[in-house]
Amino acid sequence: MSADLHVSGRVLRVAAGVVEEVDSELSPRVITVARDTTRAALEVRNWSAGAALAAVAHEWSGALHALHRRMTAHAEALRITGSSSEATDADIAEAFRRIRLHG
């Protein structure tokens, strides 16, 4: 089974930009959710639900910040992969050009 694979550096960089855009829209909301949930947990700390709300605030904060770190890393990986694929294509094209010239 043979399948052609084409990787477009431009498309990968566009995808990286989309990931960064989603992250930039999400990050301020993440900060707000974490801050507001933590504040609410502190305000009701003496209630029966206080400890549960504090646990939720802690878990959400960690998970949402981890999502931000992953999105940042994935955007960078897409950008690097896009540039690397173009560099590899250029190197291969140059190698074939040399073969044709020097036989």
C-alpha cells in the first residue's frame, strides 16, 4: 500500500497560529475562572461545601494551566515541523539537482 504524503509548512504554521489564537482567547478566561473559583472557595471555607469547592478550584486551575502549556508547546511544534519540512524539501531538491549536474 502506497500513499503520497505531502506536508505543507505553510499549513502547519497556519495551524500553529490557530492554536495560539484559541489559547489567547482561552487564557484570560482561565485566569478569571481560577481566580473567581478560588475566591468563592475562600468565602465559603467554613461551609460544608467549602472544601469541595476549594478542591474543584485547585483541580481546575491546574488542568487549565496545563492546557495552556500544552497549547503553547503544540503551536511551537507545529511551527518547527513546518519549517523543518520545508528545509528538508529544499535539501532533497538540492541533492537531486546535484545528481543531475554531476551524473
